[in-house]
Amino acid sequence: MNFNLKDEAAIAQDELNSYLEAQVRAIAPRFKCLVPVNIKVERVGFTRNASRTPYIVYKVGDRRCCTFVKRLFFLELVQVLLKVKYSIEDRIRSITSSEYFGLSVETTEQPKYIPSSYINTFLERYNQVALEKTAPQQCGCNDLYDMCLHLIARTLHNGVKVKSFTRLMREEAHERK
Ligand SMILES: [Zn+2]
């Protein structure tokens, strides 16, 4: 089969498109939306039974609903929030909901309290980013919460490089010397 120049350009473009589509597919299953519509998050908590399943109470228009989230997925989301909002990349050890529905997060370094307004806003916007597939573009947003949709998209796109335990142990061993 013979290709002329136009065909080759078209093939290159097709390859690029399928590469980009594969990239989006690779990210998409991990970072799926919480609810397939835009939501207003009211509060976040954990069930009182032994499973301590995270739940999110939200509103769509006037309708109030609740969704349960897998613990590991919730942990991953809070890890993204720590990176976006506080530039913290220490691995989360535990999360508990505290007074006024904020979250108390224990990391391998210092504990962190996340006020409910931040966690609620983050989850709303995360959902929007996942739903609308916001591009991870550079931006000049002057956002009240310092976590615009693009910053969340960029962080998801780049991934959060959490300090591994092995690296942490190596650092501790180094300090003991
Ligand atoms: Zn932005």
C-alpha cells in the first residue's frame, strides 16, 4: 500500500489522538465523578458502624441526597486536596470527621485540620472537573479558595507524589546517624 504525504500526516494525527484518548482513559477510571451532575456539598462524614464508610451529603437544586464513597478513593481525594490547598505530600495515615464536619487528617508528618468549607468546595469542584473533563491548563484564576478547577485538573493530571514509607524510613535512619 502506498501513502502520500497527506495520508502520513493524517496517520500521525490519528496516532496522536489515540494516544491522548488512551491517556484520558487511563486517568478517567481512577478519577471518576462522585455524582453525574453538578452538586452542592453540605457535609462529609463517616458511618458509625465498623466499616466507617465515608459519605457525602449534597444538594442538586432543592433535592438533598447522600452518596457513599469507597474508603480508599476518599483517602485518595483528600490526598489530592492536601496537595492542592496546602502543598502537603505526606502520606495520610488516618482521617476522622471532627467538629463542624471538618476533617482531622493524620499524616506521616504533622496533623492537619481541614475546615468543612474547604473539603465541601473541593469535592464540588473535583466532581465538576471529573464530570466536565476540565483541561489541566495553566491559568490566572484569582480564586477565593486557591483551588480553581484548573489547579485541581492539573494536580490530578500530574498525580500526587506521596512520600513513600521507604523514603521516610531512609530519612529517619539518616537523621539517627
Ligand atoms: Zn484556574
